[in-house]
Amino acid sequence: MSLVRKLVFTDSHCASDAPKTYEELFEKLDTNKDGKVDVAELKEGLSALGIAFGKGDAQGLDINEFSKYLKEHEKKLLLTFKSLDKNNDGRIDYMEIKQSLADLGMDISKEEAEKILQTIDVDGTMTVDWNEWREHFLFNTATNLQDIIRYWKHSTVLDIGDSLTIPDEFTEEEKTTGVWWKQLAAGAMAGAVSRTGTAPLDRMKVFMQVHGSKTNKISLVGGFKQMIKEGGVSSLWRGNGTNVLKIAPETAIKFMAYEQYKKMLSSEGGKVQTHERFIAGSLAGATAQTAIYPMEVMKTRLTLRKTGQYSGMFDCAKKILKKEGMKAFYKGYVPNILGIIPYAGIDLAVYESLKNAWLARYAKDTANPGILVLLACGTISSTCGQLASYPLALIRTRMQAAASIEGSEQVTMNHLVKKILEKEGFFGLYRGILPNFMKVIPAVSISYVVYEYMRTGLGISK
């Protein structure tokens, strides 16, 4: 279990023997033996020891400056030790290790917790005191549990056009320093660029969902030709403006609601188990969807509109309200909310399984999976989630679009499912899935690249 050997975010040292220990560490880092540790040496050495390091002093640090730097980390390390020592007896046992991991959404067995403890326990008592804790994290490389949260962000970083995933966790440091809102802003911008880049495929998906049938088979090429003929190349981006505009309010509402639901559902001490995280995330998704759902309806109507039907989002809202009333803005709401459960549940389960499998097998000196692993895990989990919830998404889209299609009857969800199964069979519930899957890889790739650029621009360090 090398992935969980390190339970802290920063490393340091304490007590009367600090100067001697600092000198030893200083000598290890001062590779060219010039009596100073420059930026390159400090970054390389502290990174190997698992210690986070900022931009630092371009001229380097002498032993006194270096000691001062480590003392700052010592304070944080002591605070972390105390927070893990739940019963305040000055020692950490396997139950406290197990609970600390549970707080981060990782449920492990007693045996696994004991194995983690053994990597830190020097005297064989199966408990860890402050001295053992301090020595272990000052001189040993290990994977940082907070790094697992930091590096394995999923719904913030990758956007495939759906917003039904469980929100990402943020470390306490990210919350207190305000980095979380920068990451959400970077994610929102990444989503906007990603959705704009894949908008033609998204419009084709909606087109097939609503107009496709056994008697009216729409091919990808034929569908695009039909759209371009009707409204020009720019018509391929119809509905994209609304799809992008809803990212910001939805992300903000979802994140705030998620934090509140976690507090409500957690047991004593704010501990959140995996199933509680799923419930909190699903409720947060439902809350956000309820708030912005009228925009979902308008997005579908604008995506399917004919040339000249609506001049824009506000004109669309005004015409729907005048012709169909307020209730039209919540058509398809029930299948949409029901779709959150299979999508979010399967996406979370698959992603966590892939993440834990990678960490257990490959995480040695870092929890950072690298671009390809993160993209692969995100793509696989999102695809599985989409497969499970796609029929409900199709029903939702048809109900949203029903009033705008001439001669279509207003039907309930159950009636529409029966009608599709009778006329088109089971696979009728998966119409439009091809363009939907075609956009997944470009969508996650674009969103990841933009997120990285935005993160750099906003000054968010690794």
C-alpha cells in the first residue's frame, strides 16, 4: 500500500534535535557542496522527499534560511499529527489511520490499515508517536494522500458535455487558500471551449434523438449535409451559446450544494464515507439541474430550431412562455433527474476502481498518474455512465422538444418509453449514441489541454 504511506501535505521536523537534523538534510540537498542550496537543488531534493516547494529565492538558501523554511513545515506537520490523533493520546493507531482515509473517501480494511501503520512504525508497537511520524516524513519518499485528491480531479478537469458527475473533492489547503475557485473557473473555461469544439457532434446527437426512427434513418454524413443545406455551416453550432452559458451557474450551485449536503450527511467530525459522497453528489447534481433546467430546455429548442424560428436565447424563452406557459421549461425534468443516479453512480464507481487499481499498482513516489492515465480513466468512467443513463437522456430530449415538433403529441415518460420500444425496439432508446461517443475523446482532450493552460494562467501550481 505505497499509495497511502504519506498522510500529510507537507513535511518538517521538530524539537531539540532540530538543528542537527536540519544540517543533515541540508548536506543531502547541497549536492555541489558550496554551502548554499540553490533553487534547482532545493526543488529536486525536497520533491524527492515529498516536500512541496514554491518558487523560492533565486539566490539560494543558507543553513539558517533553510532551517526557518523547515520550521514552517514543522508546524503544519504537528497540526496534521494532532488532527489524526482522534483520542489525543499522543499516538496514532490503525483505527485512526483507517478513519482518516475514510474521511478522504477511501475505505480500507483493518489489515490494509495495519500495513500502512507498519511502514511508519519503527519500534514495532503498532502505534506511531510524534517522533516516529516526524522522522518518517522528513526522510522518506512516499505518496501523499492529499496529492491523490489533487491529481485525480475528474469532473472539474474533464468535460464531455454532460454535468451529471459527482463533484470533485478539494484538499483543505485548496479550500483555505482559495485555489478551489480558480480550479472551478479553469474547469468552466475548459468546458466552454470543449463544448464549442464538439458542438456539431452534439447537435447531430440531439437531431438523431428527436428525428431519427426506423422509417427516418439519419446517417452522420446525411445529417450534417441536411443541417448545412438548411442553415449554413454556422447552423452546426446552434444551441451552443446556451450550453456554454449554463456551465458557470451549474458549477457554482453544484459545488456549494455538494459541500452543504456533505455536512448534513456526514457523521461526527465531518467524516464522509463513499456512499455518503455519492448521495451528496447526486443531491447536489439534482439541485443544480433543478435551478438551471429551463436553460436545458432552451438549449434543446435552440439546437433543433429552423432558420428564423428564434433570434436568440431570450426570444426563445419569451416565445415558449407565451405559447406553452411556465411548465414547458420543466418538460423532461423527471427522466433528467432519474438519469443522475445511474450516470453519477457508475461514473464514480468505475473511476474510483480504476484510480485505486492504478494507485495500488503503480504509485510509488507520486500519486500523479500523468495525462494519459487520467484521460483514459475519465473517458472510460464517463462512457460507462453515459451508456447506463442514455435512454433516460433520450427520453428527456424528446420530451423537451415535443412541443416544437409539428403534429407531435404531449406524452408522459412511461408512454414515450413504451412507444419507442414498440416501434423501434430496445436500440431505439440509443439513437444518436454514435455521435455522442465520437465526441468523448476530443471533448476530454480539449478540456484537459485548456484546463492546464487556464491553471497556469491563474497561477495554480501543481
